Amino acid sequence: MSALHRSAPWILVLSAGLAAGAWASGAEPDPDFLRLHAAGALVARGEAGRLYDGAPPAAGPAGKAAGTRPFRMPPAAAVALAPLGALPEGTAWVLWAAACGAMAAGGIGLAAAAAAREGSCAGTLLLAAAIPLAPLALDSVARGNFVLSLLVLVAGSLLALRGGGDRLAGLLAGAASAFHLAPVLLPFWFAWKRRWRAAAWGFGAAAAIFVLLPMAAAAPSAGAGLVGRWASLDSPLVTELDEHPGSSAGAGAARIEGQSCEASLSRLLSGWKWYRLREMPLTPEPIARGAVISVGPEKPLQQGTVTVLALVLSFLLLAAVIFATAPAGGEGAAEFPAEAAARLPLEAGLVLAAIPLVWIGARPHHFLLCAPALAALAAALGPRLRVPRAGAAAWTAAAFGSAGAILLFLSSDLVAGRNLAGELLARGSAGWGGLLLFAASALTLFRGRGTVPGADTGPPAPAP
């Protein structure tokens, strides 16, 4: 039985990968995948210099517009995708879908493992993270979205950090930062927590991968030029857009579809209309009924005012991260207090929950990064809520967390349907769900400071 128990995670990951690959063998490649494959194909053919020429040519049949959407991710991501681009489109699609299925299951499993403590049920933590995010995860697998790679990297980084593997934690966080930039908040947090080795390896790996991979693929001068061209895009943080060939929605597209604080406030307060960019017609044809949703007030605010409000909210969120995860006395020493070891999963979940809220390009699937927060909340609040006289703060945090989980669950066509999901997303359902999870995590951390939440802390993680 013990051998089966140890093998269960690998069986789950393998099963998810095989199921996704089997599904992809009978499905058409999604535009998200085609964009990644086209970029990887350019690198594989030695044409990396054309990555940011506008619309990279599709590696598949000529005229497939879905494959010619602009590539906006950092050049290091395109280089990492070169092995995929070297394969025929159909083969690459099946293999990438299988990898995405495995990464979805593995990332959520790693998040649950990072939150586990003695006395907690591993299955409960896994379900707490998996159920609210299942629709977004399935949608990401079906689209072949790159965010699943980030989920595996950051969740693996947190598990390594908790176990004292600071070097591995830094390497994984650095790789995630080089491919998508937004997770660079994690190495900064390592430094704040006095995990100096993790921070150093994180920043070093991010810089090396971000700069050296393009140089290896396109010679030093050309590689440096690629990095410069990526940085000169309208908004380099908006790394995934479903623009049509020849179009350039730029940073404005983040406010159209985005779920970050700024995007949600822009639609609710300044009258930006919501629609899916990939569904806009290439010609001036009538737009399908219900495709464009307006949720702004009768007297909208100026966008500049809304931007200031969003910046203030983002500042408050980051300030909450700083104060809620302040290093405990003795943290960073050879053996730091049990309280610090117990709080680490929830603190890390708070950091990751903040990323899509302050990241201008965040879309619903980027809230998969909330998986560690969901698992850590279940581990921290589960023992408290079994006590009849659990404090009001614990019940409030549970209510916030549950409401956030429900909003994330509904932020998908797979659950709510096309029309209702559009109405919800236009109002920022994924963003507000992530904000509620953030609030639940912060409240639990502030309330629990000075005590050890839960039944046991597990072995203290050695610092460097």
C-alpha cells in the first residue's frame, strides 16, 4: 500500500498527460499553441531575428491566420520552444497537449504537497486546490497555454524552498521569471525572507536564461538585439494577446480582456468594453450579439484617474505582502522558529496570489497561480474550523476564501457557459476571486502571527 501511495502522484500526472494527448489527437490546434509553435519554428530554422517582425509565419498550412498571431513573450521562451517548433504541427500539438495535461496535474499536486503538514489530509489539500481551478486548468490545457509551465515551476520552487532546497527553489523561480517576467516577485520575496541563497540563484538564473538563451540561438549581438526589440514593444509585460495578424491592440488589450486590478477597474469605472480579442472579425462585419459587453457607469471616470486608483490598490497589495510575510525573529538562521516554518506555505501562496492582481497582462488562466494559496488556506484553516469556538477571523477568512474559489470556478465557459462567463469576466470575476483569496490569506497570516496555525509545523526548513 505504501508503494502505491508513493506512486499515486506519478500515476495521476501520467494519466492526465495521456488523456490530454488522446484528446488533442482528434482536436484542431488552438491559436495559443500555434503562436508558440510558430515562434519555436522560427528559432529552430535559425530565423530567430524575425520573432518580433509582427506576425510570425505559421509553421502549418499557409493562410492559417490563427498561427500568425503576434508573439509577445520574452525571446528566451521562444528558444525554449525550439524543440517543439522543430516538429510537424500535428505531432507537436499532441505532444504539447500531453505535456500541458501533465503540467496541470503536476503543478496543482506540487502546490498541495508544499502546503501539507502533519495531521492534514493530502487528498483534501489536493481537492481544495484542484476543484476551484479545474475549469481554468482544463481550458488552459485545451489552448496549450504557457501558463501551465509557470505553475509547475513556481509550485516546485515553493516545495523545494520548504524542504530547504534553496538552490533548486531559486533556479525554478528564476526560470519562471525569465520566461514570463511576472514571477520575478518570487526571488524578491526570497530576499525579503532572508533566504539569500534562493534569492541569489533566482536572480542569477533569471538573468542567465533571459539573456544567454537568445544569444545562444541567434549569436551574441543578434540575441541582445532580440531582447531590446522585445523590450521596445508597446508593453513588454503584456505577453499573451489574441490579436489578429497585422493588428496591434497593445497595452489596451490588457484592459479589454484582462482580470488584473487595473483591467477590472478600467471596465467598471472608465467604461472600457469587454470582448474576446480572438472573436473580433478581421473585416468590418457586424459583431455577434453579446460579444461586446459594457459594464461602465453612466458617467465614466477618466482613465488617468482609474490608473492612479489601480496603482494605489496594487501598492496596498504589495504592502500587505511585505507586512504579512515579515521575517520572524531568527528566520534566516541555521534553524528558524517553528512558527516561520508553519507559515511559509501560506506566505508563499499570498505572494503568488498577488502576481496576477498587479500584473497588467493577467487573464483568467493566470489565476492558476492561486493553487498554492488555496491549498495552504485549506491546511491552515481546516484545523481551526473544526474547533466549535474558532475565532471570527478564521470564519471570515474561510468565507473570503470560499467566495474567491467560487468566482474562480465560475470564470470559465466550461462551467458558466459562453454568455454568463462573458458577463462575469466583464465584471472581473477572476480578478475579484483572486482578490478574495488574497484577502483570506492575508487575514489568516495577520491573525495567526505569534501562533503556530494548524496541528503541526513539520520539520523546520534549513536556511542556507
